[in-house]
Amino acid sequence: MFPPIANPSTKPVEPKFGDKDLIRRSASSITPAAQRQTEVAKLIDVSKCIGCKACQVACLEWNNLTEEVGINVGVYDNPHDLTPNTWTLMRYTEYANPESGNLEWLIRKDGCMHCEDPGCLKACPAPGAIVQYSNGIVDFIHDNCIGCGYCVRGCPFNIPRISKVDHKAYKCTLCVDRVAVGQGPACQKACPTQAIVFGTKDEMKKWAEKRITDLKSRGFKNAGLYDPPGVSGTHVMYVLQHNDKPEIYANLPNNPSISPIVELWKGATKYAGLAAMGAFAAIGFLHHVIAGPNRVSAEDERNAEKLAKGGQS
Amino acid sequence: MTMYDVEAGDKVRVGKAVTVDRYTTGARINHWITAICLILLALSGLALFTPSLYFLTGLFGGGQFTRFIHPWIGVVLFFSFAGLFLRFWKANLWRSEDGTWMARLRDVMAANEDRLPEVGKYNAGQKVVFWSMSILIITLIVSGVVMWDQYFYEYSSIPQKRIAVLIHAVAAVAIICVWIVHVYAAIWVRGTIDAMTKGQVTGGWAWRHHRKWLKELVVGRKTANGSAKG
């Protein structure tokens, strides 16, 4: 058993990180915090999940969210997708393992992965609407959000959702408010099987190693840690029984990275675009300075009169 | 007689000086609605294009309202430009002299008017602006609708939305460049702006820049007078 995080004291605690600890801020150039805090991570061990949805409930509870009553279409996923209110969602997959012949029930807790290289933040046009703390947590600052949905395009995991009520983007905060006072996220606290554990990223990697060794000993030879290098690693990681094919876990992307189209849009297009507009304006200005105005001469007017009066006669 | 270059309302007036009616009141109102929309779209669009211009959202009452109003201005522009398109497309069809005009762009820039072919109501440069605007506006409205999450989120996938934002950004940069050419040409060629403000240009302006058009109008006038007398 992973040592549980102690319950908090009843005395108020100063937050352990804040605005001074940002390493990235959307649409802004900031000096990253000189010293990084220890990176935190949430480890989701899919092999231990029993699909009880306690994490989903805890998330709604802690974040004071209410989900609409939905419709049952014959699957366990409820609601059917992430929404502006559902920041974490159990996705159930029935997998017929061709090697063992077993039917495996793969239950993945979907939600923000808190990428080290966050695509949402790169795509965001609103200064300070998305921030990344030095401990790795990526958070949306709703006061600055304009609801454009660019984060939806930037995210390689299809996580952010735009509210139809206040037109702002929502996703898992990794319970930034709890972590700031030394607690783990609400979902982790509620998990009855320790399928969700929380700690420093190094601790989580070490813990995952033990779990992977155990899974391998039980015949899952491709068991492994999902910490995708394409986004420089994530602060939410999975232990997967079949790490060689993450896509069987309700389309978890295999080797995700920020889309090259997003990189092109936010990179070269921006600079080339500004340069092109500037060049056109500058050429116009220079042409006018050098060539001077193109004026109609008195002779042109006389010619026109001659033509028009000739036409009249 | 076919007068491909003459649009409804174009007319030579011979008074103390020769003036030529170039744009009707309707066409001018149509043009300025489009122009205002295009400027507002450029300002609000640039605000979301690059963080260094995000401050422009202040002109529209903040980021949320900029995000909300931009697509609606786009819809107004689309329909307004459609009006201009219907008015102007015929006179903007490519003619044989347009190739010659384009080939002598150096003389155009140096204002060597005598080395250029006589052109109709629009020269090749104006036609390029017209058709570029037409194509870019269609590109922008289509990619813009794909980006308009508030109403059209469900109708496209995220990879499609990514392509749409890239196309929208590139087309927007292109249309701003075309707009700079359009505005600069109107300023550089003195007497042009009167066409869109007063609706009239001087006879000399028409003679210098659109002689074929002027000649056609004069011939048309003669025919009209002739038939009136008869």
C-alpha cells in the first residue's frame, strides 16, 4: 500500500505555491520561477480500478459541480463524454485479449494529463488564461478566459470543454487548491483501491515500477508506465497492462504530441503573417515617398473634355 | 453594342468641366458597410492572432465580447460583400489588355501611363484585388464557420478545426495584405477616393486611368443623344 496522505490540520495553512511559481503563462512572456518546486504527479493504475466512479463523484463534490441527468444508452460511461462539469470520466472498454483469450474490462479514468509541454497553453490567445505552475500543474484562470476554444484545438488528449453557460473553458485542475495546502486531489482521496495515488513525480514513477513488475509477473508482459515523451511527460500518468497499445483504453493516444498544425499556426504563421503585413505597409509607404502621388494632369482633363465634347457634337 | 465595362449608373456629365459618375449611392453604401466590417474584423481578428495585439480586444469591450462579436461581423461582411460581388463581377472579368497591363507592372508603379494599354472600368490590379477578396472572403467564412464553436462545434472534428484555424489565419493575413494594396492604390492614385465618397471622378482621371471605359461612356452618350434627337 502506498502511504496515504495525512489528513489536514484544522488550522489555516499558507498555500505552498502561487503566482510567483509560474513557469508558463498563456499569451505572455514571463520569467519562469527561478527555482522549480518538486514536480507532482497523479498515478492512475488502470489494473487496480474497479470502476466505482467514486473519483467522479469526489470531483463533482469538491469542485461544487452538478452534472445533468443523462440518458442510458447501454454503456457504463456516465455521462457519455467529458463536459464543462465533468472534469474526470471513467471510460469502460471490453477488450478480448487475443493472446490469453480473456475478456478484460479496461477502465480508464480520463481527464487532463497536465502535460509538461501543454498544447492548450500554447494555443491560448488570452494572456494568463492558462498557467503552468513550477510543480507541473496546468490550470485555467477563468477570469482571463475568453471562450474561444483554441485550447480544445491545442490539446492532444481532447480534454477542455467550453461551457454553454458562461463561455469559459473547463478541465481538471489537479485540485490545485488542495495540492497547494499539502493535500492530494479529491479523486485520489476517494479512491477505495489506491488505483489513484498522488505524490512527487519521482515517487510515482518508483511506485509505478513496482506495479509494473507485479503485472509482468502475472503475465502482462507489455505492462508499462504511460508518461508520453511527445508532450515531455505528463503529471497524470497511467499504469497500463498493455502499454504497447494504449489506444485500446478508449482511444488513449499512442505517442501523443502537440499537432504540427497547431505548432505551425502558433509559430511560423504568426511571425510570417506579421512580417507580410508589415512588408506590404512598408512597401506602400516607401513607394509613396519615392514615386510620389499619381496625379491627374491638366492635359488629361483637356483630353477628356475634347473627347466628351467631341462625343456630344 | 456590348459595353462590358460599363456598369449601371456610369455616366459622363459635360458641364463646365467633365465629370464621370462611377459609383451609385447604393454601391457606395454597400462598399462602406463592407469596409467598416473588414476593418473591425481585422482589428478583432488580429487581437486573437497574436498576444502582442491582444490589447485591441479593449476596443470591443474585452476578450469575451471580441470572441462573440467577430463571427457576427463576419456574417455581415459576407452578405455585404456578396452585394458588391453581384454589382462588380462582370466588369472584373479578365480581358486581353489585362495581361499586357500586368506584364508592365514596372511602368504601373512608375506611373508611366502612356506605356500602359487603355483599360476599362477596372485595371488588372483592381481585378486582382477584386478576385482575391472574393476568394479569400469565401475561404474565411467557410473556415470561420468551422471555428465558430458556439453554434457549430458538433459539425467538425478537432483535427478539422485545427486545419480551419490555420487556414483562417493564413487567409486573414492574405486579405489584410490585399486590403493594404487596395487602400494604398486608392491613396496613391489621386482622385480615386472621390469615386467612393462623392460617386464621381473627374474626366481627366477617367482619361488617365480608364480611357477605354471613358470612351465607351462617351460613345454610349452619343448614341443616347442621337436616338433622343431622332
